[in-house]
Amino acid sequence: MVEDDLSDFFDEDDFAIQVTRVRQAAADVTFVAILGLTEEDALMGRATAADRVLHWPTGPDVREGDTIVVAVLGPLAVHNGSYKVQEPRRINDGAECACYLQKVSA
């Protein structure tokens, strides 16, 4: 059964942070998300490359090419900067969304 209320998973006291979606000709949208890393095989399996991944409860409209701004304090501040959204998609039976992030600036 899919959990309707994902607030336990996207709790700012644990793993989640506030991020801001920026899009030309649209109002900025701030929402709670989890920023993580995933490793993919690269160079025909001779190395691994880390990809940044963002997860959030379905709701905020995030599209390919949008900018996500991370500006937090504490240990997660190492991720502060601007990122370009790549391959946004719904996951977990549509309850969550995820995308890859490409760092644009610190």
C-alpha cells in the first residue's frame, strides 16, 4: 500500500531540505526534497560516476531544464548551488517524483 502522507519520509529534521525551483516567466516554487547521489557505471564499466538525484513528494511542477537552487546550512551545505533538472519522472506509484541534477554553479 502506498503511503498517502509522505511527511515522515520528507522530514526536514532528518534528511529533507528546502529547495527552490526557478523557471523563466514563472514564480519560484520552494518545496521539501531529498538530495542524494547514485553511482552509475562509466567508461564501459571501468569506473563509476556519481549522479546527483532529487526526490520530492508529487505536487510541485518540475520540468526538464528547470533550475533547482539549494541553499542550506549545516552538513548538507556542501550541496549548495544551482542545478539543471534532467529526466524528471514520477516514481513510487506516482506518490513521489525524482530527477537527475547537473550542477550549474556553486
